[in-house]
Amino acid sequence: MSLYPKAYRSLRRHWFHRFLTFLLGIVLLYAPFALLTRLVLWATGTPLLPDVHRICMRMPIQWLAQPWMYGTMIEQPMYLGAVLVLPLAALFAGPLFCGWLCPAGGITEFLSRLVPPRFQIDLAGKVKATPVRYGFTVGMMGASFVGANVCCSFCNFTHTQNIVSGLLGDFTGLTYWASFTVASFVLWFFVLGLFTRGGRGWCNFLCPAGALQGLAHSLGRTLRLGRSVQIDHGLCLGCKSCVSACPAWAISTKSEPHIDIHACNGCMDCAEVCSQKAIAYRPNRATARAVAVQAAAGD
């Protein structure tokens, strides 16, 4: 009996392509490279250290509940990435940043593939992650009113920066560990990472940036804008291979497979394992036409 699912073989090439884009994410956002960060800092004349903290994915989301911080976001456009640029991109294209570029999610997802599934927690279909993620995001935004700063305490982007820096010989970020830093690292990297199926438990439950993108993606689908991952139920055989392949736990099967648009990160793993080619990244207008055709056929 194999330790790993057969689907892993069909996903190898696809995973390799995604791995390359995650490396690109490191080069664009993380020190010592941070090419995109350096470009934006240079363009805005901001004399700050170029690393992942400059394009913060958490504080600006907490600031949405603090109107007095809006001026800071406008004065330092780097902070608009998580609250404007990524949600706007997700409105039309889906959370492709999450599924293809974000190293903080990619590192735990890919390392989790090394752990045999029998040793992992399988929460897919057992826990609805989307309400938890939205609830955490709202709670994080509201925590500031009672003097708490939850966004920095739960920052997996910082952990990823420290890992990248350490691998390249800079151990500064690894020399200081507060008790909560240790707890959040263990939860992100081990409990919800390596030992949770899909490796993205933290992303699915506790990522505010992913929550905003999921909300924008859902709005785009409702307004029939852009594209999204969709299932052609006329081709689907109900084999459920897509369910087990999805690291975001976004696909459920009751009467037929259904994609939770709030949870899908556009990684396309599901499409790669579908033998019937029933899953594709399609224009949302096509979804509206398909519904209309089905309704007409029913009449």
C-alpha cells in the first residue's frame, strides 16, 4: 500500500509550475530580494527597509475599522496592497495571489506533501473554514478597540520572512522568540501546516488577506465579472478526486460537487486531477449562460 495518493503523480508537473511561482513571490516580496517592494518604495520615495513587512498583509486590514489610520495608508501606498490591490485583482481573477504567489501559504502546502496523509488531520468536509476565517478577520479588526494587536501576533508572513532570511544566512529574525511567537509558529507551520491535509489550515482559518480576497471573488462571481474555477456538471462523474486534491477544502459533494467561491484560491489542483476535464477556469458570464440554458431546458 502506497504512503501517498496516486493523484500526487498526476499533480507533479502542475505542482512544479506552482512552486516556481511561489519562488517568484519570494523574489518579489521577501528580503533580501523584495524586488516589487523595492520598486514601490523607490517610486513613492519611501526610505524604509525593503522586506515583507513593508507590504503588510494584516495591519491595513485591521485599520479598515480605524478611520483615523486611513491617512497613513494613503501616505504610504504600500499598505494598500492587502486592502485594495489584491481584492481588486480577486474581483476579476480570483485569489490567484493565494494559490500561486504567496510563499507563506505555499511553504506549508508543499512541505505537507512530504507527510503521508495517514499522519495528517483531515478537516475537509468536517469543518466549514470560511465562516471561521471571516469571523477571525472581523474579530481581528475589532480587537483594536480593546487595545489588542492581534494582527502582528498571528503573522505567518513574519515567520516566512525569518525562514527565508535564515536559509540565506541571516539569522537575526530567528534569535528572538517570544512565547506567543513560538505558539503561533507551531500552530502555523506544524499543526495547521505539515500535519493538516492540504497544508493550508492557517490560510483557510486565520488569513485576513485571504478572507478579503474571497469576499471580493464572491462579489465578482455574483456580478458576473472576470473568471473563476467552475465545474461542468454535465461532464462530472462524481468521482470526488477534486475534493481530495483541493488544499483549500473548497469543494464539497452532497448531490453533486460544489465549489465554495469564498474558499477557492484558484490553484487549479482540482482541474489537474479531473479525468473528465469537467473543471476549468472559465468566465463568470459563461456560468450565467449555463444557468439560463438549464432553466430553459427544465421548462
